Amino acid sequence: MEDVKVGNKITIFLTIVLLCLILVGCSEADKVSSNISNEADNFNVERRLVVINNMTDTIQFEMTGLMSIREDGSQLEITVKHDGNIYKKHFVGMSEFTTYICEDTTGSDVSTRNYTLNFNPDMLTPFETKNYNKDNSK
């Protein structure tokens, strides 16, 4: 049991050291950019998305709202938050003839020094703890 406690302490220590090393190398602009991206992915930033056909110079798609955008090269995956905590997902196919522009329309009040770690509790592995007396009895 003592080995498990030592292993947990070592794991926690190495995690803290790794986080510190990652954060030391970040510029202020990197921190702000990351914080804005996190805010947008948490539906706290209003954005305007425009998809343009480069051959005809016409707008093919436009939307404004609280949205998280992912690109995989061939399409945009857009998750939008509506009033009443309703979420909708949209897919926009991209080609070599289309371009998209995403604009932050409201601005973001994010920290240049602090960051937030968000954990999804459903993704954490459950574990069981046991309490032992000094004589190793339950």
C-alpha cells in the first residue's frame, strides 16, 4: 500500500513539473490565444463565420453566434449554442475553391497570466479508496 502512495506522489510531482515546463515557454500572445480559443470552445465568444467561393467571389455560407469550429481539411464542423442551452451541429464541405473567415465579433476578456484546466468528470476513471488502521485492518 505504501508503494501506491509513493507512486501517486511521484506521478503528481512529474505532472506539475511538466505543466510548469510547458507554461514557461509560452509567450503572452500564446497564452491569450489559447485562452480565447478555450472561451470560444466553451461558447462564451460570439463569432461570425463566412465561407467564400474564390472562383465566383460570392459568399456561400454565413452564420453568427456562439460556436465552436473544427476543421479537418475537407470540412468544417460547427457546433452552435442556441438560447435555452440547445446545441446544433452543422457541417460545411470545403474545397480548393473555398475559403472561410472566422471573426470574433465581441472580443474576449481573458487573462494574460492565468489559465484554466477544465476536466470532464465523465472522462475520469473511477477508483475506490480504502482506509486502513495502523494494524492494516479495515
